Amino acid sequence: VAALPDNLEQRRELAEIGNDLAWVLVISPNLNPEAKLNARALARLAVEQMPEEPTYRVTLGISLYRLGQWRAAVELLEESIEPDNGPLSPVGALFLAMAHMQLGDAQEARKWYDVAGDADLTTQRLSHEQRRQIQQEAMELLKLGRE
């Protein structure tokens, strides 16, 4: 295993690359088990390199969700919205909603789904199809649209 960089700029670059690669994996609902583990490792590397970056914690939280580690996903996604970090991204809010639903908390799930629904997902580095898939995944899990 290669030593991780000491230089701040190199750490920042490594974190960004790790996060970007993890992001590409976690937005897909059809990950194979190996891809899920790779996404978590890449996202964890990003967080280790730049722990103050809330966006990287969101990616790690989503990777934990994809692995079925819903409680850990909730904790990390909620941690990323502490006062100094600003609001949770809409995609992060959708995954927080889904994690709460997986844990059986439909009321909290609906709250976070509504938070995501009030935001513009076009700024979230997602294609139209990716946005549609994630929203559909959340709607199906929360049993919305069948009322």
C-alpha cells in the first residue's frame, strides 16, 4: 500500500478523485457487491483525506446505504448537516429518507423526502435519467404515488 500524501493540495486532489469515483458508483441502484465495497472504500478515503468536506461524507453515507448499513448511513448523512456544513444536498436528503424508511421510520422518511422534493436536483451532478431513477427508487420505497 502506497503512503498517502502529506501535502494538502495532493490530499485535496486524492479526496476529490476518490469521491468522484465513489459518486459514480453510488448513484446506481444496481451495484454489484464488489462495486458497493469499492464505493465505500473510495468514499472513506475521501473523508479521511478531507474530513471537513461535508460533500464527501454524503457520498460515504450513500455508499453505506447501498451496503444496507442504514443506521450508519443515517448517522453520517445527518452529521453532514451540522450547522457549520449547511443544508443537506437534495440527493443526500433522498437517501436519508430511504435509510429512515429502511429503519421503519416512515414519518422521518417522508420529512426528508419532502426536503429533497423542494430542491432542484439539476445541480447535483446527475443526468436527467439518474435524477429520475433516484427519485423513483425513493418513491417506490416510501410507497408514494400509490395513494
